[in-house]
Amino acid sequence: AIPHGRIKGLKNPLAAVIRTQWRRSWTVPAGVYSATIQAWGGGGAGGSAKSTGGTISSGGGAGGSYAQVTMAVTPGQTYQLIVGAGGVSSTNVTVNGSVDSAQQGGTSQMMNLGMTTAYVKAVGGAGGKNAVSSDQSGGLGTTNGCIGDVVYSGGNGAAGDSSGGGGGGGAGDASNGTNAVGINFGAGGLAGGGNGSNGRGASAAGNPASNASAPGGGGGGVNAGTGVANRAGAGGAGKIIVSYNTMTFTLDTNAINGSITLNPPGGDHPSGTIVTATASPNPGYNFTSWNGSQTGSINPATIVMDSNKTVTATFYPKPFVATIQTAGSGGGLEISVGNLEPSWVYELQTTTSLNMPWSNTGSFRSNVTSGVWTIVPSPAEPTKLFRVIKRD
């Protein structure tokens, strides 16, 4: 069975189906640094009536309170979430004006894992007084004991007076719950409070009051004639909602003469996401290093998204590998160059000094991965320097 109450993150709220106090842990997801916790206390049960003489009426239960806090949280931190049960009544009452502990609505709260500190607390509504020999008053709504930046009180239960008193409305997240009047229930506060239930007017046996609505509605009281015992309405269950937004950061990439592939892809990533960036050079280039938010030359690179980042991949042309040797008896020079890209065109250039301009020889090679140039210098020419360049 799914536990009572309701706890909600961004998805998958759990609906109330049984009336027992419920506790579960909540671990802050990755990328979450702030959360808003809303808590509704359980509604108080109405007082039951067990007449020892004459017709008597019990009071309605008070609505549960509301509390809210927005607080800083840390990913991976665990909290305890406790959802208060609605109060329940019993027909086994013997003391006029008594309120059983079970009639008190349960407290809903978020605490640390060790259960020593409460960060938000919404107290439950008080139960209506049981009637044995005279009409009795309803429970009173309160914010005493609540913890939160915003708190609202549940509505008061009505006193019994020839009929059971109505239950007070549960507090909403924008106003107090409404007080019950006579047999009529109090409405729930604005934006989320549960309605109380009506009191019961019939004094014959077998006339229990209805249960209140969640979250936090107060149960209605009942009426009873001589020798009759009628059960009051139960309070509505409490509820907790945890709301949060995941912080995201942007990863921008730059690459000239190559490309960058991201895994996972996309520019926006939740905080704490680990992104693998792989640099792929265009033909004729080698990857050399990362710059910007990522440095070094390890490829692929691992990037932790803890801020907005820009990563640049740097590529340089592949170096030419050249050998020069004497070719034949004519004293010619054979220049052999490797690591050429077949899609490019290369030309041999010469100069007599690194301080002098380079001259084109008009000798080209294309569609090859290596090229060989043979040069026969004039005896009158000084020693020449040679280079191979890529032509557009």
C-alpha cells in the first residue's frame, strides 16, 4: 500500500490511501541547491459522544496548520520527511470534555537525517472535546510550534449544540483555514487547504460524522441520545510538497580546422554533469591542446559542469617530413617530403637565406601522400634552402 499523505518533488506525487503517520527520506538530486518545502499538518478528529443521560453533542476538530520554508540544500544531502496523520476518534469515551491523544492531528515536518533538527514544521489540528454528560467545545486551530518563513493556522472546530460541531478548515498556503459554524464545516484556506466535515445532528445510534478532506481538514462532531455512542469524523491527512529547480550551466565550444563532439550532447547541462569532449582534426591537421575553461592535451577531455564554460580545441597542420640527398653524378639534390594530404597541392620553394624572400620553382605535386623533387643547382648559385608549401 502507498503510505498516507503526499510527498512531491517535481514528479510522481504519492496519494493518500491509509491514515497512518508516514516517514521517508529525501536525498537532494544533483544540480539542486535550493528547495521550497510546504507542509500541512493533519486535521484534528471531532469529539465522540457517548451519552449517560439526555442528548449531548461533541465539538468538531480543528484544521491542521500550514508552514513553508525556502532553504539552501546540497546535492547528496539526505533529509527525513514526516507526513502527519489525520486524528481519529473512538466511541470508548468515559470522561466528559476529554480529548484523546489519537484525536490530535499529526505534525508534518522535514528534519535532518538524525531527526534532531526540524527545518519546517506544520502542527496538526486539535481534536474536538468528547461529550459524555454535556455539550462540548471544538478544537482550536493554532500556529504555535510551527516552523517556517510562512505559516497559517487551521480553522477552529465548532462547539456541539443540539448537533455535533463542524470541523475547521485546514490551512492553505495563502490563508488560514475557515472556522466551522454550528453544524457546518469550515472551508479550507486558499490554495490547498482541505475542508472540514459537517457535524452530525441525528442522535440515534449508527450516525457517525463524515471524515474530513485532506490536507488538514478537521473532523465533525456528533450527537448522541441516552445510552447511544456515535463516532466523530476523522481529520484529513497532512501533506508535504518539496519543490526545486535543477541548476544548469552552458558549455560553448570553438574549433577551427577540426570539430568537437560532446557526450552527453547539447550546450546546457545540469550542475555536476560530467561531459566528455572529443576533438577531431580535419585532414592535414593534428589536435594539439585545449584552451579556455579546459586546458591540457588529453583527448578526449573530461569536463565537470560546475559553472558556465567555453572550451576551444586547437589544431595545427601536420609537419612535413623531408630528406635531402645527392642524386646521381650531376650533383642534383633529391628532396623527399612525406605526410602530404592527397587533397592538397604542394609547391617547392627556394631561397638563399632565411632573411630573403622565398621563390616559387613552379614544381607542383598533387594527389599524393609523399612527393619527390629533384633540383640541379647552377654551379654559380650559392647554397639554397628549400621548403614545401601547401597551395590553395
